Amino acid sequence: MHCPKCAAEVREGARLCQSCGISLEEYGVVRDPFTEDKGRPPAAGGMAAPVRRRMIIAFVVFDIILAVVLVFFILKMG
Ligand SMILES: [Zn+2]
């Protein structure tokens, strides 16, 4: 990874930049895995899949309607 201040190469998991000495934790580069887990809502993964599938179905239905309308217009124009 790279330092957000001086863009120097920083060792993964390092808390301080060895080039300019800033605290990478303060810049939000180093994230504590425990705080990340607590902040994540547990239902998010289960809720996203059906919504995404419904959106795909809606897009497919819209595509079919569009195709039918297009064919209808082409036939009418002759
Ligand atoms: Zn730096």
C-alpha cells in the first residue's frame, strides 16, 4: 500500500509511514479488523441478493417489452 500523504511504499499493516512519519491509523489507511466487523450490518449480505435478482428480472422484462415494441414498429412501417 501507499502513504496517503507522501505516496511512499508502506509495509502492509504498518501503523506509521517510514518515509514521512505520519500515523496511518489517523488517515484511516489502517483499519482494525474488529471494528470493521462490528460496523458491518449482519443482514446486509442476505438482503442484497433478492433485490439484485428482482432488478435483473425487471431489466429482462423491460428488454422483452422493448424488443416487442421495436418489432411491432418495424412490421407497421413495412
Ligand atoms: Zn508518508
